[in-house]
Amino acid sequence: MNMKRILLAGILVIAFGICGCGNKEKIDSNEEFSAESISEIVLDISSWNLKVMASSDDKVHIACEGKVEDDRDMQVVQKDGKLMVQQDDDTDKNLAEQFSFGETGKIILYIPKDNAISLAINNGSGEMELEAVSISTLSLNNQSGYVTMSDFIAESAKIKSLSGDIKITDASCTDSNINTESAYVTMKNTVIGKTAVSTDSGEVNISNINGYDSLSVETGSGDISLTHEAMPDNLSCHIGKSWLMLKLCLCVSQGIPLWDMPTQEGDVLYLCLEDTFCRIQDRLFRLTDEASGRLHFAVASDKLSDGLIVQLEDYLKEYPDSRLIVIDTLQKVRTASKDNAYASDYGDISLIKDFADRHSLAVIVVHHIRKQNDSDVFNKVSGTTGLTGSADATFVLEQESRVSNAAKLYVTGGDTPYQEFTLRFHDCSWELVERKEQEQLAKEAIPGVLFRLVDFMQGREEWTGTATELLDALGETETAANVLTKWMNEYRLDFLLENHIRYDFSRRSSGRMISLAVATDI
């Protein structure tokens, strides 16, 4: 069986068209309905095959492969936010006989992305594929059917299987519990939080897992296989940053673009100080079949205060055409200091910056962020402002959530314009979804009411009145008068005047008066 994907971050709804509390409808071959009122989906599918995947719109769709006989019905019941798919109570026929397919029937559910729902599946012998689906919780009770899932993202998952094998790849789950009797359990390329796997006689094969808080595996007579990658030190710190650095190093060493941005080809040194050579080699060949001979690795180095700069100088004597050095992570090359925290942070980065400036190359230092909320993402950089203040530029990679494969890369610096990159982690690589530069971000921050004000002034030479009167003229009901004047003052030059609208105000006995005029002299 081919491994499919189940992406759990949004809503899981099945598309058996039904509306109204307590309604029952026979499943037709292809139907759709709105998912807004559904918080839980319950599937009792016995021996049917099931495929769950993401819909291309905000609707829920269901497609049934085969012909439905009038006297052999499945029904959908919707009640109190729960959608249930089950055998019609009016028939004594076995659930496996509800569709006349010649072979075992198949239900395909298409559910919207970016929603949150609980999914419960009771399965007998049918095969299940879960692909590109996003939910909050999964409860799966399986007998002998094969279950395949990948790109699986969920807050929690509880899976129980009698003898049906379970294969999970490219998954992410904060809290998961897998229990089997004789089934084989395979987990690969998976980000886990707290995970427990238990089996009586089945085998458990786990490889290349990341970011776990705890992992418990118990078996009776079955074998357990854990690859070297399954038990790395401090793996939660490697989620995202190290993959991104490795991709960047590959691009520079080969002179190929990163996200359509050109690179200058040259030798690259990657100090992957929290890894092993075996782990780096495994990651490298997940990204490419042909690694460049200009990419060099080291898993140990001296500290900044004990000779690291000298080591880097020696490296450059051997590879003078180097373009990039990555130090992953800063903490691995620092020593305790008696200086105050700011002075220590500033001094460490200044040493590296001076070295980079002398040799006209780029040095990237990987560091961690604080796990706390802050309106300014750059304040999350662990340590003092001495780190960001002494660096030429700061990049912050922040995942949307612990179990999400989406992230944003924020960029700022003295000579580097502010930018935001929306990224998606897929197949061990960060892919670019969208890039926004400072000018575009600034435009997006402009309140919509000001765009409507510009439209309002088209065909007018001037307008005078109070802020309340202006809001009435614009037909604006969501903005307060004092907020409008605040925004007009803030964007007087950067937006209004750029759109040939001159804004002034004066105070009169009747209140503060706004004057707008078309500027013809700019």
C-alpha cells in the first residue's frame, strides 16, 4: 500500500449532504454541505474502504465509488454539532452490503482545511487512507483494516488496532497513544510530543522522529526497532532551523537559488554542533542525491574564548573561496562570563562579526527564541538586545504552532529591509509560500477606511466637515471618529498625500473640522 497523508490542523467534516438537527438522509453518490455547524464526525464504516482528504474549497464533499441500491442504505445523522455516518436502522443488512460495488465499496471524504474538529472512526476490515486532512483530535478503533497516514498533524490521537497494520509518516502530534494486539506499527519522519506505543505480539518500527517530550514503547513478544535518528539529544531545538540551514548551505555550495533568490557559489562550512556526522549525512541525502564537494561539516569546535576564531582562520587558509559559515548553535561556542549579560552577548557576536568583516563573508549564528508571547517577534530572541544589536541582521523562524508545518521567517537589520517569508515544511524542506517586503507590508497595514476616503475624493476638489460627518459620507459604521482622525494624521504623508489628498484640520466652536483638498502641486 502507498503511504498517504493525513494533515490534522483544521476541520474534518464528511460530505454526506445533511442539514438540520436530528435529520436523517440516505447517502447519494456525490453530495456536499457546509461544515460550519459540525464539531465532531463519527464514522462507523465496518468493512468499507475509506479515504479522507482535503477539499479544494470550504465545503464538505463525499464521493461514493459504486452504485447505491435503494434497499441497501447508509444514513447520515446530524445532531447537536455531531455528524454521524452509520448503517440505516431500518435494514438488517450487514454494513458491508450497503453498497453494491462488486468489490468492497469506497467512501471518499473531502473536508475543508484550516478548521478544527474531532474525528472518530470505527473500522472493521476496510482499508483507510488519510491524506491532507486537518483536525484537532483523532480517535480510531480498528479491527483488521490497514491504516496509512502521513503529514499527520493533531493535538491528540488515540489509535487502537486489533491486527490491522498502522503506518504513519511525515506526521506531527502533540499527544498520541497507539495500542495494538498483533498489528505492526511503523512511524517514520515524524514529529511527536508525548507518545506511547504498546503491542502484545506486533512489531514496532520507529525511525527519524523529532521533537518529542517523552516516548514510551512496550511490547510482549514483538520486536522493537529504533534507528539512530530516533533518539537524538535535544531534538526539539532542531525542528526547522537546522533543516533550513542545511538547505541554505546546499544552495550556496552549488550556486543555486534559494526560493528564487540568487546565491554566490563558494565553499561553505556548517558547524552542526548539536548533531552527529551520521545524522547530518542522513539529512543531507534526504535533501539531495548529489552533495557538493564545496560543502564542509564539523560537529565539534573550540569555544569563542578558547580558539574558535583561530580555527576558522585556519579553515579559510585551506578554503579561501568560502562564502558562508554557519554556527549551529551559539550556545555551543559560548562560555560562562563574569561580564553583565548585555556586555557578554554584544562581545560574543562582535567577535564573530569582526571575523566576517575581515574576510568579506557571511556568518550565520543559530540561536533559540524564548517561549513567550511578544508583539515584537525580535524580542523573543533568547538573551539581551546585545545579540541583535551587534549583528548586521536578525532572522527569526517561528512556527504557527508546535504541531504545524507552517512558519514565518521574519527578517530585519540595519541595512536589510524588513521582510516576511511564509514557509511550509514539506518532505524535510522549507518551501516558500509567500514573500512580503516592507513596502507591501506597510501598504497592508493601512486601514481600509483610508482607501475608501481616497475613492470618495475622486471627482471632488475639496471637502470640509467633522470626522463624524466624514464617516457618514463614507458610509463607514465600524470606525470611531477619533480613530479616523488618528489614522489620517498617521498616514497624512505616507498615504493621503501620495494619493494627492491634502489633509488639514482646524478647531471651531462646533468642534474639530477636517479639510480635504485635491493636491495639484505634487
